[in-house]
Amino acid sequence: MSRPDGPAPDEPLSHTEGAALLEPWIGPSSTCRGAVLAVSGGPDSTALMGCAADLARTIPMIVATIDHGLRPASAEEAAGVAGLAARLGLTHRILAWTGPKPAARLQEAARAARYRLLAGLARETDADLVLTGHTLDDQAETVLMRLCAGSGPAGLAGMAPSRVLDGLTPDGPTLGRPFLGVPKARLVATCGARGWPFVRDPSNADPRFGRARLRRLMPRLAEEGLTPERLARLAGRLRRDEAALAQAAASALGDLRRPQPGGEGPLTLDGPGLAALPDALALRVVGLAVASLRGEADQGGPRAYPPRLEQLERIVLGELLPALRGGKPCRRTVAGLLLAAGGGRLALSPAPPRRPPATDPA
């Protein structure tokens, strides 16, 4: 029975709670045509698989385990997931990350490979949804990591409950995180109460990795009031504000664009209009303009991301906007683009190739 103050932090999910969390994604009322469940064998994803198996089978579902090949036990753990999936009546696939592994930024490379393999399986099986077991604790750790990296509002918004997984196409499968508001301890307890065996990845406590080091700090931070719940709440608020800013910036970019002769040439923005915007909005407009030109130049390639916030702040706020607000014209290069401010406009065009260094005659 639920209490007025809510469930205990380590109380198992009831059948009703599990169904309520997953029903919008894969339940009878969802519009999903097929789902891939990303299950590593840890308690979070194991609880995801078990709760999903409880739902009425209204759509095709397949369980996927990525064998990164980084630990001797990884193949055995993947086989353990396959056994539990069979017991629950779910189809299972093991996807191997093959090829050389980088010596640096290993976890980042493994995450990219994991999502690439999951997106590939979704396309192969005509699934339009990939579900992961990310928890409230994961969200809190992500916010802390991005805070340490100096991220702005977009980064501190943390992980989105859903996003397009495949960055190569706008119609890629949706990545969903139905447990993003659930404490990890509740999912551990759920597995224990339901008899679902799970494993613990030793890399989660490996001090070589930044996330593991921050995880060890979380209890100390919670003693000072910086709990996972508050960090997750901060992410939600920033995500809400970020969405509003993104919408306003996209609208402003459309209003400020000026036509080019013949419809071709560099992207030009109205200088006085851009200069009149609040700095936060002007910064975002220029970032979107840069990203749009990079995307046009890299058609068929990976999704174009804007340059780092620190670089944009230094150039846009420190130089380009002052030039548009009455200062001297200036030209700066950002992400392979030339940004020229002056004459009542901001023009963006591909940067000219760098001249090779002069060499002494023989």
C-alpha cells in the first residue's frame, strides 16, 4: 500500500507501478510498432526486462545485450541475460562490439558503440523504440559530470526522457528511458523481490573512470542536501527552460535570415536585429546558424553539433556582438566557418583554407 510520503527509497516496484511506467512506451495504448530492450544484466536493465515481460504482448519486443569484450566475464554475463529472457518468454540477441578498443576515453567509445549497435538492431527488426534502464541516480551523476566539465544549461539538463537515437537520420528509432525518475535502489529491490538474477559491473566502481569517482562522492553530497533527487529536479527545470530557449532561438534565426542573391552563398543575419536580442538568445541563434551551415556542408555525415559553449561565449559575446553594437567590424573563425560582423550584418561562410607555412628556398 502506498504511503502519503511515497514509497521508501529501497521499496520494490509493484506490478502496478512497473506497468504504469512502461505502458506509455510499450503498452496497449502506445503507438510503438516494435521495441528493443537494452539489457546489460545489471539490476536496472534486468528490472526493465522483467517489468516489460509483465505487460500484455501487444507489440514485438526483443532483448539486446551488448558484449563489449572488455572483461573476461562479459560473454558469460550476456549468456545469463539470454537465459533469464528465455525464462520470461522474450527473444534475445547478443551484439558484439568488435574491432580495436581505444586506450583513451574508453567508456565514451563503448557508449557510442552500444547505441550504434542498438540502433542497427532496431532498423533490422523494424523497431522504432529502444528502451534503457537509466535511473534517477544515473541522471544525478550525469548532471554532476557535466557540471564538472563546465557545461551550460543544455548539458546540465541531463539525459532527456526520450530522444532520437540515430543521429544520421531524423527518423531514427526513439531512445526511451522509462525509469529515469526511479531510484536505483528500488530496481535492485525489485529484482530481489521477483527473483530476477543480476550482475554488478566492476567498472561502475573503478576509480579510473570519472563517473565512478563521482558516484563515491554522492553520499557526502547528499549529507549537505545535494541529493540525487534534487540534482534530477535541477535537470528537469533546465530541460524545460532549454526547450523554451531553443524554440525562441529557432524562431529568431528564421526572422533574422536575409536572402542571398540567387538563393546561394553565405548565410547572412540582420545585424541590428541580432544585436538587439538578449545575450543568451543571440548566443543560441549564432550557435544554430553555425550548426545549420555545418550540417549543409556535411550532408550524409554525422549530425552536426554546435561548437563548445566556451568558444561561442568568447567570440560571440566578446567580439561579434560588440562589433554589431557599434564597435569595429571583426572576422573570426568558428568550427571551420568564417563569421564576419560589420556593415549591419553577420555573414557566415566556409572559412578559406589555411595557407601552408612558408619554407626557405633550397
